[in-house]
Amino acid sequence: MIIDFNKVPKQGKIWVFPSSRKFYPQEIAGLKERIEGFLTDWDNQELAINSGYLLKYDRFIIIGADDTSQSLSLQTHDLLITFIQELEKVFDIILMDKINVCYKQGEFVQYKDLKDFKKMMKAKGVSQKTIVFNNMINLKEELDYDWEINIMDSWLGRFLK
């Protein structure tokens, strides 16, 4: 059952899917429709899941689920991953690659292959003040404090020292 993302509890599970490119304005309505359709029917062994989503920076799909009263089964996770893979095909994007780096460049969010990002770091194209996205977070409360972080607070910081 779809709910407002703000109603997903702080201890609720989240998944962050960074897109390999910014979503085009003409794609947003169709993307929201597909996500809402999936979340409306998404269940956990025939029990409705209270779940919501956010689209951030026209680049990230964030799915949140209230798993505080029930553990989500592997089948439930598989359904989500299958859905995300379908989105990848429909919109010709990559959403499942969490190793590539998303970072802020001024007010814009950029996406780089890890190898290219390391080259940028060596060429001083990235500073110790760069903000990167930690897409490995998995609790909603982490979205506020541990998602957009200074590069020096991330595993990438060791390459700048």
C-alpha cells in the first residue's frame, strides 16, 4: 500500500537507486506512475507493505518501506529488484550500480564511473569539500545525515589524503 514517504518510520528500510543520468522532464510523470503502480501492489507474502518513494534531484529513486512490524521476505526484495531492472530497460538507464560515484558539482548532481572519478581526484578536479552521496544507507533516518556527506567522511576520502 502506497503511503506518503514522510510517513515511513525513521527505522524503516530504504533503498537508494542512483540513475546513470538525470531523468528528463517528460519522463517524470511516467516514472512516478510506474513506481506508484508497483508500490500499490507490492506485498510481503500477501501482507500489504506500507511504502513510499522520493525522486531526488531528478537523479535518485528512493523507496521506503515500513518493515518495523514485519520482516520483508527475500521474495519481496526480489520483486523490488525485478521492478527496478524493468525501469532500467524502459528508461535506458542504470539504477543498480552502487559503486559508481554521485557527487555535487555546484548545484548539480553528477554521476561518474569510479575509475573516472579516481582520475578526477588525482587531477585535483575534486576537493576535500566535495559532497558525495552514500547510496549504501538502508534506514530512513540515515537519509537526513548520512546520505549527502563530505567526501572526507566517505570511503573515497582516503584517496584524497
